[in-house]
Amino acid sequence: MLANRIAALCAFVREKSGAGDVTATLIGRLGGGAIQHNWAIDLSLDGVAHPVVLRTDAPSGIAESRGKDQEFAILRVLHAAGIKVPEPLWLEETGRVIGTPFHVTRRLGGSADPRKLVRNIEEEPGETLARELGAEIARLHAVKPGDALGFLPQPASNLVADRLNHHRAQLDALPEPQPVLEWAINRLQDEAPAYLHNDDRVVLCHRDFRTGNYLVENDRLVALLDLEFAGLSDPYEDLGWFCARCWRFGMVGAEAGGIGSRSAFYAGYAEASGRNVDDDKVRFWEQMAALRWAIMALEQAERHLAGRERSLELALTGLVALETEYDLLVDLNLPGFKPAPRKTRLEN
């Protein structure tokens, strides 16, 4: 589709940039992104090279994902605040140029491949990166949304109860019963009162902050990626999502994103935010993360099974829910469930 719309894309860039001569070379689709499609493109504006990423919605998305206009607005606010995100360049929200809305951002160096990252990074640089990521998400939490992000809904006064009710509704909408996840919701409802975050710290959160959604080059953080789920929430949602077992990609001993220790990640957050991290709250939100991701995985598989978007990737994503259910039962201390054996980087 995009290869056939290069001329229209060049005309759009010419109008937005004010350049007289614009050419575009499609490099290809970047890895990952079942919910979003990311295309690497080399632009030339009056002879000056500009590597960019064009980002569109997948043909069939999920309800939580924000549209390109809102994601672009979030990127603009974060970039202006000095947060490490790709520079947002242009937004096309009508769909007339290439057949679907998109935005264009500056393409940065580095890799976001989670499985390669967790297996290749050594222990010392992994600790440094974990600390750096803790500090960066703390800085993101300090950003004031302002009028530019007025479209972000305020969370419910009892955020945990609201999320669990939402997850029940998601399960009800699936064609097959999910007894493990239903039981987990009941258990989390029982445990939630001990971990409710009642100090009025509702902040701008990434809400998909994990290994795979940031760029790394030479073992250092380049940029946070994939802001399509960003919204106002409890900051511990981001911390728990990052540390959740399901996002360690097999490196279960490296509890901060599969790359480093909790202590390094917590230290980076505390130093940048001026607030100590409550480990109990992080671990509660890890369980919430496992529940949320298991349901998202089932929803993505249903996109394939229902014929809305035929994709082997989506079909296989549904199997991830089984692994995540097991992780959830381990984290909820169900008798007989033990963590998978720890892997070392040499074993991978």
C-alpha cells in the first residue's frame, strides 16, 4: 500500500516542510508492532537527508490504543519537555494521503529488539541502563499534560476497582471462558485495598513501558517508544509493567525488564523523582500487568480468529496468554506453582 503512495507522501511532506524538492525511499517495515505499523523511510528535503519513521494503525486494533492524532500530541508534549522520545515532525489525520492516518517522527539509531537486548547486554551496562530507565520514566511522570493533552480522561477515584471491572468486561466479550483470569481478578480485588495509591499522585504514564518499547545504542537509552497507550494513571502502573515477569523475555532473574536489578531501576526512579519506591505496590501492579497483558494477548488472537486481520503473529500472540497465566499464578502464590528456572545470558 505505502509503496504505491510515495508520490502522495512526497507531496504531503513538501506541503508540511516547505521544501521545494522532496524524494522518499521506502526502506521497509520495522519489526514488532502488532497494533501499529512502523515504516522506515529515507527522505531528502532539498538535498538534505532525513531518516524518518512513518507510523500507522494496524488494520484491526484494540480499543485501548490511541489514534495517531492523540499519540502525536503526546509526543509533542514529551519532546518539548525534554523527555527522550523521537522528535514528532508531521501529522496526517484524514487518511487521504496513504489511505490511513499517520504521523512522521525522526528516525533514531539503536535497537529495540527485546530478545536480543536482554541476551546481549552484560550485567554492568544492564544495571546502568536499568537505572537510566528508572530516571527517564520518573521524568516522564513529572510532565504536566496541560491543555494540549486535555483529551486524556481522568482515572476513576478507585483506579484498581475500575481496571478490574474493565478487565471483567473484556473477558465477557471473548468467545471462550477464561477461568484462571476470572480467579485472578477475584484475588486481586481481595488484595487491592492494601495497595491503593491514595496520595493524589495521578500522573502522565506511558502505560506500555517495557523492554521492546525503548531504543538502545551502545548500551545506553536513546528514546522511549510507542506512546499509543499513554494516559493519566498511578505511576506504579508503569513501574509494575516494566518489572512484570512477562516482560523479562526469559531473563527472569533480571527483574527490571530482563536487563537489570530492581535495586538499580528503583534507585534511578528515586533519584530523579525524589520519592522512594514502594516495592509492595510495584509487585501488586506487576500482577495487574500480567492480567492486562494476558487479556490483550487473547484479544489480539481474536483479531485473527474472527477474520478481522489474518496474521500468524496475532495467532501466536494468543498462546502468550498461557505463559502469562502461569506467571500470574506464581506471583499470586498459588500452591504448587513455581517460577521457571532462571536463565543466564550464556544459555541464550
